Amino acid sequence: MDKKLSDDYRPIISYNMNKRGAQVIIILEFCITIIAMRYINEPYYLFMFANPWMYIFLPISIYGLIWQFNGLTLVLSWIIYQIFKLIEPPKEGEFPIDSREFRFYCYRFWIIYYMTYIARAMPLPWVDYLAYRIFSLKTGGNNVLYDSWIDPEFLEIGENCMISLNTQLFSHCIYRDKFVVKKVILEDSAIAGAGAIIAPGTVIRKGAVLGASSSTKMDQNLKQFCIHVGSPVKHSMPIKVIDETGENKSNKSKNQEKDRSNE
């Protein structure tokens, strides 16, 4: 008997699916970027080669070229991504592996992967965050992404969230003969520990913590202000908040209730 998608099964992620077709798009994008840089910078370098004293600016020029390549790649990736979104808009649901939805999702996936790979090679930590926001990631402020993989489509992140090293947030997966896309939500102050895997359809409530190396199953809902551990999550422990006086807030509230009942 076939089980539901939300049962206790780990999803298989579509890392290499339709990679060949996406490689053609990425190579074409790379070539267009190089050609554009050639014509943009031609007057400057002709002037430099005609004036040898300008060679002292060569190291700065090379560094500027790296940033220019990054910026042009971001703009061109965004344009190509929007074209694919117009051809086949992103959708939630379950689709056959040979469907048009799956094929175009893979194209969009690899376009974003290429851009984030370039962005994370830059020395500033906020470049990849900017790249995600330029695409379709819905996120608040004061968030930390670290070196994690995040599906930008159908993902909402609140404010003051932390996604630790090697964490993987997936809003898509392949389950048997189906391609599944479900929205993932991280509410305010949610934390995903190092190496955690978040499956499609997961909701991490306000202040909840997904423990290191833990994982969720599809459509799992993690209670607020609790630490959740397991692979998939099976154990939840309430977070004990200590106030400025050093007293446990949960115990303090219970004592207050007792005092009120005695009155």
C-alpha cells in the first residue's frame, strides 16, 4: 500500500536532474558576460596601454574586473531567470518527473546556483544574501545565512533568523516518481542548526530551534520556543528563558498564577 508524502520518508534531492540543458544556458551566460565586459572596458584599457604610468593601477583594475564580472553575472542571471518565470511560472504541488514544471524548475534552479556560487566567491558576506533577495527569496532583516544551501523559491524567512553552516533548506524534492514543491516557512527568531536538513512543507514556528544534524519530514510543523532534535524530528524540548533576576520565566509565571488564586 502506497504511503502519503508526509509519512516518515527522507526526500531525494534533484541535484543532477536536467543538468546538461542548464549547462548550455550557463555557458552561454558566461560568454555573454565576457563579451559585454570586453566592450565596456575597451576604451579604458586602450588608454592604459597607451600610457605606461597607468600600469600602477593594474592591480586595482583587475580587482575591479572581478566585481564587474560578479555584477554583470547577477544582472544577466536575473534577466534569464525572469524569462524562464514568464515561460513557466513557479508552482506548488506534485508533478510527474517528465513534466514541463519539473524541467523548467531545474533550469531556474541551476541559474540561481550559478549566481550564488559566483556571489559566495566574493570577500563580502552579504553578496549572496543580496543575490537571494534579488531573486525570489522572501526574507526579513537581521538574518544570518552562513554557508548553507537555500531554495529561493517558495521559501519565507522572518526576522532575526539563523541558518547555520551546511544547513539545507529545500522547498522541492523528488519522491519516487513525483516532483514535489511545497513552501517552507521560518518564522521570526527561528534557528536551524549546523548540518540540518529542512524538507519541503516544513514550518518552523517563532523562536523554535532545529538541532544540529537533525532533519524534518515533509509537512512537519515545529512548535514555537522549543528545541527539536532527531532525524527526522521526534523529540521536542521547551526552551527555558531566564529573566534578568535569574529566575526561570515559566516558573515565575506559575508562581504568579498561584498567588492570584490564593488572593
